[in-house]
Amino acid sequence: MPRHAPPRNVRPVGVHPARVRPDRLRPAFAVVLAMTLLGALLVPTSAQAATALASRDYTGDGRTDVLTVSPSGQLGVYAGTASTGVARSTLVGNGWTGYTPVRPGDFNGDGVADLLAVAPQGQLYFYAGRGGTFAGRVQIGHGWQDMTNVFSPGDFSGDGIADVLATAPGGELYLYPGNDAGRLTARTQIGHGWQVYTDVFDGGDLNGDGRADLLARDGDGRLFAYYGTGAGRMRSRVQVGNGWVPYTQVSSVGDLTGDGQTDVFAIHASTGQAYVYPGTGRGSFTARVALGTGWRAPAKDARYAYERGRLFSSLNTLRASRGLAALTRSDELDARAQAWADHMAQTRVLVHSPNFRTEMTAAGWAYKSELIVRNTGGRSMTTDAILTYMHNWWVASPDHYPWMVSPNYTHVGHGYTMGSGGPYAVTVLGGR
């Protein structure tokens, strides 16, 4: 059984505040949410009953929200409703494939819920919340690829600042205190023997004492609570459930039912049915509530629909003139292209996505190309003139034209944004 041994021979690792590189929003979660979006993922949301807990109100309306990731890596925000449930999702990012999420609540002290993510290569990235969307990523650590069950219960150390916890393959449990400025400080080992669990995650405030707690599930389907002391330590475990083997995901979702208590979310592996187990605030749960299997995919981004449609038709007209098959419009590639166009407009830098090929390969695309263009004089031109300029620029480019007329590509996505530095356009080509 895991014990809370005092730190011994602990070496701080994985925290490099000086290493900063902004990038666009892109990651994905490792736990499967099997609803109509097979492979979609749920991010635990706010526990509003105690200020020490991680607030995960992403839209800023005071209600618990839910994040999902589709099989194609699209990140959507489902806004919580006044009753148990969520409203239609809004697409806020794409390319979240191969990343492990961490939901710390307000990590940088600005009052808005943020995100952290561990990349496959072990980098730790911070994404500042923007009340429904997220800013570009900033690298705040490395060496996290070997850590398991990386999560945040909010303020676990008792200093009022969100922290991160993680288990190592050897079963050690580490606390990484936050510094209220979007960074982590040196880790401290606060337990060992945690390899006996299949899942370890934040539990919100399960017993109603205002302190952040932990939950752990073992291979026999037993669910245990570790009640926090408010000073970076836990009391001995207490079994709070059993029979959890059939579930593919078990996680805290904060107060989804609106009664001020922390609830638990679970997906049944064989049926795909989603359930919420409402918390009582006394370390137990009431009868589960079925949420259904009909979760919708993140809504398509409807911005600049005309401009993106024109780029699509111009490209297929060009291919038809060369005797090539028309490309199929892809929601996944559309989202990727639009996210990168938005990023370039925000940063006013025309640059290819640095991880484009890696992420496209991970998503199953054997052939992949990214076309980018900016028209600095576009604000004085009509929309049609801007789009004609952009298309013709790609055609005249010896680097881009061969991709436009390659028979290897079958799908395409387009992005367009009018930024302060002029309009930006992105075309993403993919082939299996």
C-alpha cells in the first residue's frame, strides 16, 4: 500500500523556466472517452465548492465545462449548463495527438483556467486560458516522458497556488509546487508504492473539508480516496468504491451536477455509456446518472467560410486542368490549417508549423504538405483579389506548386485570417 514517506534523496528535475517557446495550441489526451466520438477524451472540470481546488471554468460563466478531443485531434469546449449536462461544443484547437493533459485550473494567477500538456518527447508546455480559448504554448519543463498519472488537484501544498503531481514508473509520488506565474518549482517526493494503481487522479474535495484530495483505482476495480491535509501530504487511504473494472475512464469532473460537491465521471467499456456519480461531500457518491452516448463532435469553425471555400475551389480547378482527381475537404485538416493561420496572425510571423510533419505522421497521414502565404497589402484589396493573389503566388512558387498538383494527395484543409499584419492563408494537404 502506498505510504507517505518523507522525502529522501530527492533530486529536482524537469523544471526549466528559462526555456520559453510560444507555439500554437496543439495536444491530445491519453485516456479514451468512448462516446460517439470514439477516442474522444474528457478533461476533468471545476470543483467549485472550495477555493483550494482547481477551477476549470473555461468559459468564465461560473459553471463547470468539459473539454473533449476527437480522434482527429480536435479540441472542443463543451460549456456547462445550469442543469446536469453540457451545451454544444466549440472548436478551440487541433493536433492534440500524443500529448498528456494536465488541468491545473488557474496556473498563472490571472483568474482564468489554464492547461498544461506533456509532449511525447517529454516537454512540458503551458497554455494560458483566455476564457474559452487558449494562448500559444510555452515550454516550462522537460524530461516528463517517463512520468505517469500526471495531474493537478489545484492547490495541494496549501500556499494558495496550483500544483502538479505525478507518479514515476517505480511508484514514487512527486509534488511539483506551482509559483503562481505559470511555472513549477523543484519537486518533492511525498509517497511511494503507487505502481499498484492503474489510475491516479485529482479527486476535488471529496470529504467537504475544503482541501484537495486524490483518487486511485487498482486492477481489482477498487476506488480509494486519499484525503489531503492542505500541506502537501495525505491521510491513509479509504476505500470509497468497488466494481470499477468495466470502465475505460474514471476521473473527477468537479461539480457537474451543480450542488457544490465534487462528482466522478466514468465510461463503460462495453456499452460506451457515460455516467456521472454525484458526490455527497462526505467521501461517498449517490446513484449514478447516465449522460448518454450521443456526444457531438466539436463544431466546425465557421469563420472565413467564403475565403476558405474559394481557396478550396481554386485548388481543385487547378488540379482538374491537369487531369487530377479532386481533393476531399477534411474537417481535421481544416481545423489544423485555421489554427496555424490564427497563430501567424497573432504573432505576425510567416513561418511553417515546426511540428507539422511529426503531428501529421502521428495522425496517420503518409503524405503531408503545408502551404502558407501572407499578403501585407491585402487590406487595400477586395477579398476576391486577395484570394486570387494568394492562389497565384502558390502556383508561381517552385516549392509549392508541385504539392498542389501531386497525385499523392487526397484530402485538403484551408485556413484564412485577417490579422494586423495582413491576411494569412494556410493550405494543408494530406494523403494516406
